[in-house]
Amino acid sequence: MASSSCFLLIAFLALASWQAIASDPSPLQDFCVADNSSHVLVNGFVCKDPKDVKAEDFFLAAKLDMPRDTKINKVGSNVTLINVMRIPGLNTLGISLARIDYAPLGENPPHTHPRATEILTVLEGTLYVGFVTSNPENKFLSKVLNKGDVFVFPEGLIHFQFNPNPYKSAVAIAALSSQNPGAITIANAVFGSKPAISDDVLAKAFQVDKKTVDWLQAQFWADNHN
């Protein structure tokens, strides 16, 4: 009986210690520049040989000082994401960056980043921002931000930014705590999935008739990320 209890204790401790380290580890070397030519599949990217690393692996002439076109989609925003796919040197460093341009009355619609917390700074204009906590509270926290203000969106929570000014554009810079934060735009995912989610499912979930769901699914759900 004692040996059985001892075995269960050891198994529990092993499981607990495994869960404690089941997250992205800190880098074990100075850098791990992504080798985009490798066909090996790993969680992230294979490291380039350090002898072949160049300064260009950590550089991108992103022209983030230049305004982006906010008329290319119906939501009136343009997200320029700088992640590991654009700067290989970001691999394993757990950070990325985005410039977000907003047309007058434009928005970055409700979305989530499944792998990152976001901290956003307003460079120009005014933004109305907010996020919703998880079930069951679904508490809505929002704030009006002006130039120089900063706001944090916790990892995985649905959030948005909206430019309430009908005459002036707005610009923000966001830092995200992942080399590849991902983005799931709620409307696009729910009503623009391929193949489409059954209208029976969505009509029940949103408590509307199927004609409304069919109309929503027929819309063009553009991606505002570039």
C-alpha cells in the first residue's frame, strides 16, 4: 500500500513539473535566426547556422513612418505586422510589432491573439478601445485613448480599436509578446469560414433566423492584416 502511494506521489510530481515547463522556454543561446529554407517541421523555425547569420537577418526596411492605405477594406483599417516571417532574427525571442492605421470612423474589429498579450500606443488621433473577459463574467473594459496613451490587451481575450473621429485618421503602434502572435477576427472566423459553418449552428448560437445568418455569410469578409 505504501509503495502504491509513493508511486502515485511521484507520478503526480512528475506531471506537475511537466506542466510547469509546458510553455515557450527562454532562449538557450544568443539567437536562433529562422532558417526559412529548411524543410524540418518544428514548433517555430529551425535555427540557421550561427556562422551564416548576418545583420540583415535582424533588419527590415519596413517604412513604418509611412501611412498605409485604409480604403482597401470595409472596416477602414490597415495592420502592418512585423513578425518572424518578416524578420528571421525574431525566432525564439517572443516579440513582434505592428503599425495600425485607422481611417476616420475606421476600426480594427473584434479579434483575439491566441499566442500574445498586446500593448498599444496611440501615435496620432483618438481611439476607443476595449476587451471582454472570459466566461462567465464577460466583463467589458473600455477606454478612450489620446495621443501618447497606452493600453494593454491580455493574451487571448477579444478586443478592438475604433477611431471615433469622423474627420481625422489615427495611427497606433502595438508590441506583442510572441514572434507569431496570430490573429482571429471574430466575424471573419464565424461567418467567413471555409467551408461555411452550418447556418443551423449559427442561428442557434446567435439566436437569429437562418436568413440573417445566410446574409452574413454572403458578405465579403476582408482581412485587414498585411
